[in-house]
Amino acid sequence: MLINHVAGSIGSTLATTTFALVVPLDQLANLIVLTLAFTTVGLILFAFAFWIMNKVAPFSVRKEIEDDQNTALAIVMGSVIIGIALIVAAAVHG
């Protein structure tokens, strides 16, 4: 009985909680410009990280991943991209 009561109160709390982001129209243009700026910086960082990994590797990254099916290298490349994404997200969040 107690578990049903707690679950019911949690469910009703989640059902009645609404999240809304109200942005005044005069700040909307500024937010769009900031979003585009951070997107551009993030894409540049991704491209730079990929370029660095291609230059540092003593082999062709593309050949290793596509032709030789090197899963470990693909995981490392994905990890680098996720790491940069976390850094960019932290910069956006402030």
C-alpha cells in the first residue's frame, strides 16, 4: 500500500510539472547567433581533432577503419569526438 502511494505521488508530481523556456523576442536573435557560433566552433574543433589524428597516426585512418575493419581505432576516434563534444557542451553551458 505504501509503495503504491509513493509511486502515485511521484507520478502525479511528474504529470503536473511542466517545463517552459520563455525567451523575449529581443534576446532571441542573440541566442541564435550564440548557438551558431558555438556550433561553428564545435565543428572546427571536430575537424581539427580528426586532422591531428590523421597526421599523428603512422597509417591511413580511413583505410584501417573502412577496409581493415579496425574496430579499436573506430572506438578511439569516436571517444575523441565525444570528448570534444563534452568540452564544447561545457563551454556552451558556462
